[in-house]
Amino acid sequence: MVALVLILGDQLTPCIAALRAADKTRDVIVMAEVMGEGTYVPHHPQKIILILSAMRKFATHLRADGWRVAYSTLDDPDNTQTITGELIRRAAEHGATHVITTRPGEWRLIEGLDDLPLPVTQLADDRFLCSETRFAVWAEGRKQLRMEYFYREMRRETGLLMDGGDPVGGQWNFDHDNRKPAKPDLLRARPLRFAPDAVTQDVISLVKARFPAHFGTAQPFGWATDRTGALLALDHFIIHALPRFGDEQDAMLTGDPTLSHALISPYLNIGLLTPMEVCRAAEKAFHDGYAPLNAVEGFIRQILGWREFIRGIYMLKGPGYAQLNALNHTRALPPLYWGAPTGMACLSHAVAQTRDMAYAHHIQRLMITGNFALLAGIDPAQVHEWYLSVYIDAFEWVEAPNTIGMSQFADGGVVGSKPYVSSGTYIDRMSDYCDTCSYKVREKSGPDACPFNLLYWDFLMRHRDRFQGNPRMAQMYRTWDRMEDGHKGRVLQDAGTFLRRLEAGATV
């Protein structure tokens, strides 16, 4: 009996479970470009270009390897424009009786396949280093789920950066050696960029025609769209940027959007690279003397620790996780997130960079766009949809816990032990954005005061009952209590004025 083998746009790995379970002599691979996936949120054009180009090239690879591939292009007039619709169409076309697939990374798709009027076998996605079952066993009975303890277990299980039973260097975490401000440097390596080939050029034209209203620019497009390019990007990072990664991982500079970051998360998240090969490449750079331990450990922790932990949380908590709103924030996402003018230089730079590259690094997301949304009380569902829409590496399994949990504290503390909020002081310390801002970061109240300074204290006061007992936040409440009453009144009054202007749609 013929089976359909569904390969999604983030499953472009030759050894993926569904392919291993299929019969090349009998079964038919189904790959489909559909408007339903391109528009359930308004994805950035470069994200759609990356996925469609990589899908087309992966289909060519599969055919060369002897597979039958039923591929639906976006402009195929017979295309039903949904994944389930294409499976039903292809089942009738090939006389298929059932579907084999690797479990998708979004509950929306998992549930859609469960409702398909064909038997569907969803196989575990073993490209991850920690299975859903293994994570659930680790989480069972724990009062708090903290990445640091999960990360240590993953280090022991994989042997990465281990010296027998001990971590290399005698400690698990080298954060105290990382996270320094950065300065402009003309000698700093830049990530590789790839000129679009004929396949990608065709996709660019298609995407520009079919998604003209989506936020973001389609060109210039410089991402790799096959495994060969992804491996080149990885090698370039390991050789040229990894040595400085630790020092600069939290820094932000006007005019240098990438610093020493890898920009390989899109390739990991669509399957062109695997997490273990990436971690092993970084580990080898340390053992060969090319990169220092603080940089290599910090990089591996982002993949082996944070990436695996976040995916475990998403699968463990189920389909309702993305709708959580523990702080009851309801304010609408302001137009500045879609490029409307703002006097806040940090937000202006982060959003413009996102528009042009479909990329911003983790501190720009957490401590600029995320920090502002949390301080301003923006509805986390709208923040979640924005992040899922605008970033090239955003798939719900990784984006939702980072946004709902880490960024917006909307899960009430499942992911993080405290909300990640800061005043303008942190942004000033870690960036040069404040140098060109319309507001003054050293002003604590008044019309020229940095909005982050005002909203920081307003947030803490709005949620004092929840957070004043948090050991990691108690000091800030003590600091507030020592302030002069008149100053406190001015800060809260100015914060209220700012929020009313934000709600009214005024330029802020």
C-alpha cells in the first residue's frame, strides 16, 4: 500500500524520521507551498523566500536520490493552498492509504494532521538532542523548570565540553567573562551572504507578487538556501566570528546589526544543519585553540541548553501555551512595531533592522522590542504574533516560549524566574543607541526622560503584589521605597502620560 510521506518546510533533513520510515520503491513524498502556511501570520517576505527556495532544492535532492516527489508550487492552479488539502489531493492521485510524517513543530499543524480523513503516523522528531519523552521525565516533579539544570544534564549526556564527569574549565557557565559592550570595528568579520541563484530569483519574484502587503523587504536577499551554503555559513562563523562571540553576544551597535553572531538559526530551524554538528564544530574550535572557552561554552549553551529547553517547554505545555497572559496585559501593539516613526532610537533601529533583514539578535529581541512591550503592558498574544511574523528563524515551537515565557512573562514564571525588564541604563550600557535618541537616558522624569526609565518603575508598581517578594527583584522595590515621594509621583504621572499617548496612536 502506498503511503504519502509529508515533508514540511522546516523538515529539510535527509535523515529525518519520516524518510527513514518510508519505502523509496513504493511511497510518494508530498511537499507543498501553500498560502495557508504563508498567511496564518503575515510572515516576513525573506522568511517565505528562504523556506520555498530551500524546499525546491530539497525536492530536487530527493528526486536525484530516487524518491518520487509530488511537489505543489504556490502558483499551481490545482493547489488547494493548505497542507491537509494537498495531502487529500495527492492521496486520491496516487491511491495512497495513509500518511507518514515527522511530528510538526507547531500544535496548529499537529492538530490539523490529527483531523485528516486519512490515517496519519506522526513520528518523533529525533533531530533534537532531547526527545519530548526525555524532557517530560526531566520535568516531572520539579517545582521550577530552569534551563541551567537541564543544560548540565545535557552536557553530561552528550559529553560536550566535558572532562570525564566534570565540565571543561571546572565550571558550567562562563557568563561572567561574556556580555561586554562592543565598539565599532572595521576588522570585525561579517556573516557570509549568498547571491540568489535562478531558483531563488524565481521565488523572490513569486513572493513579491503573492505577499505584497507583508511587513519587510524581500531584497536584498543573502541567505543560504541549501545545505552546502548552510555549512559554508557555519564554517565561516566558527573560523572568523566565534572567537569574539562570547564577549559581544549581548552588545548592540548602530550600523553593525550582526556583530559576532552566527546567523545560523534559520538553517538549524529548517533542517539544513543539525544541532549536534553545530555544537561539535564549536567544541572542536576550542580544542584546536581557535576560540576561547567562554565563547564556545556560551554558544553551545544557546543550542544544547536554551534551544532544547525551549522546545521541551513548548511540547510539554501543549497547545494553550501561546494564549497565556499571566499579567493580564491588554494594550494593543503600537504601530511603531510595523515601522511607524518613533523618537526611541533603540526601537527604531531594531525594527528597521528587522524590516530589512528579517533578523535581530537575542538581546535586541529581549531587551529592546520585548522589554518595551512588557513594560508598556502590550497584549502578549499580539507580541507573539509579531515575533512569529517578522523573524526568519521564527517557528512556534521556538518563538512562543521565548516570547510568552522569556520575554513577556505571560506564562507566570514557567520559563524565567523573573520578568526581563530594565530601564534605559541597561540599553545605554550595552549599546550606542542612546547617543542619537530623541530622549535622554539620564533623565528620570519629565518630557525628555527615556521612556524605559518611566515605564520600568510604572511596571514594577503595577505588579508590586506579584513581584516584591521575588528575591531577584526585592532590591529594586527597596530602591523605589527610598526615593522622595514627589519624584515617585512625577515618574508615575509621566509614565501615565506616555502610555496614554501610545494608546492614542501618537508618535512617541
